[in-house]
Amino acid sequence: MSKTFGVPWPEFNDGIAYTDVVSASGSELALIDYYSSKHKNSAPLQGWLQRINNGQIKVDGTVVTEPKTILRAGSKLLYHRLPWREPDAPYLLETLYEDDDVIALNKPSGLQVLPGGLFQQRTVLTQLQWRDKKKNCLPTCQESHPVPVHRLGRGTSGILLCAKTKLAKTRLAAYFADGTSVVGGNSDLMTKQIIGRGLESGGLYILDPTVPRPIACFGVTTPFKTHCRLEDADMKLRTVRKISKIYRALVNGILEKDEIVIEQPIGTVQYPGVAKGLYVASASGKPALSKVAVLERDVQGGHTTVRVLWF
């Protein structure tokens, strides 16, 4: 039976600290000139004056309230943004699977995975860290390091795989980073271990090379640790990824074909409020390959429910 955990969010977060190291070009600049020129998009001149007067800036560990303090190359600066009320976000997380190395969570829509933008505290990472601190950790738990190893958009719900140790994080991050899918040639078979609730509801696949006799399963319905071997002769894919992800999505319009292969590259575009931009279809992006299968057509509503297998 799955379990849930989570701590209600406090009204205000803890603020955030931004650090800088003064370069040679910034040497001999006054503190106010440094911040009002280098970080002018964060606040106007009067805003930085107020922050300095409030004691929100440290130079080499000492609070400085004199705006005309002269900086020197190599000085370490720290600006502490005051706490603020973050937008509403859910806090409860459902545990789908857990062992000594990993934990698979059911992330709800509306919860950000990692800190960014207005959400610095109300994230999955924060709840994982709070959960870890509450546990009575033995000396053998010193390597505990709970952290998500991939992302899901704030508005996306689904399975999120998190590492519990630094070693698990390193290896899982490598699995996500390594390997691509290529079109052409004979399709390879991969032995995989299922973590999730089956293909139809979305699942996360982890390579398990220790399974001696994998079985062929094209429509997985059983939940955890189901071993299978996936093959798609029609797509002629040779998959070398150790981890693959499956999405369930509601799209506008009615897809006529039952299956579609998408080879459009994925890249980023600038978007207001998103510092690193949004990932979208882009001719200048990185190669990508997905297989879309229609699950349901709502002709009256003009929508199609699909399953997307991302390689």
C-alpha cells in the first residue's frame, strides 16, 4: 500500500541568498555601483540602496550598510533576499516505491520539483529534505542525500524518481544522461524493470541486466518490479537508454492515426517568468524521438488522450 508524506508550507519562506565574487573589472567600484549595474534587472538604484541600508548585503562575511564602500577583487558578496509568500502549491507526496537507494513519488500537479523563480521552498526537494531530517539517522546513514534525479514540469503530475544517496544520484543521473535512440537498423531488445502502475497509467523503466529470463510484454498491467522485454519492429529502434519515461497526455484535436512517431528536435525558448526558458519543438534543438499511441478519442470534446513513450 502506498504511503503519503509532507509538511504544510509555512506562510513565508526563508528568503534566498545570492553570492558573487568581485572580479578584477569590479575592483574599486562602490558597493551600490556594483549591484545597480551588474544586477540592474533585479532592482533599480533606489531598490539596491534600500537593501544595503537594511543590512541585506555582506562583504567577506561582514554586513555592510554604507553604499559607497569600495570593493576589491576577490571579495565575496552575499545578498540575502527577504522572505516572501510563495504561490499556493500542494505539499503531500505519495510514495509508490522505496528501497535503500531510490524512492519513486507520485508528484501532484502544481508542485515544482526544484527551486526556481517564485518557488524556492515549495518544492519536492524541500519535502524530501524535511522528511530526511525527521528520521532518526544512524551513523551508517551519513551518506543520505535525497534529491530528484530528473524533472517534471510544475503543472505535470506523474512518477518522479529520486535518489536517497550520493552514489545513487550519480549513477541514476548518468543513466538519464547516457544513451540515445536511433532510427534504422535492427531493433534491440532491452530487459527492463518496471516501477510504476503499468504502461496505461504511466511508468518509469529501469534497466535490470540481472534478469536471466525476461518475458515479452507489450501491455504491462502489473505494478512494481515487473520484468519485461520491449520490442517495436515497426519503429526499428535500437534503444540504448537505461531509463525511459512514459507520459499520458491530453491533446487538442482528434488524431486519426493510432500511432505516430515524432522526430522533432527539442530546444529551449525564452519565456516570461521562466529563467532557463521552456523546452519546445525547435529545429535548432537536440535530437529527440517519441512514439505516440492513441488511448482514447473524445470526438465531442475535440480531445485525444495519448500515451507518449520517450526514447
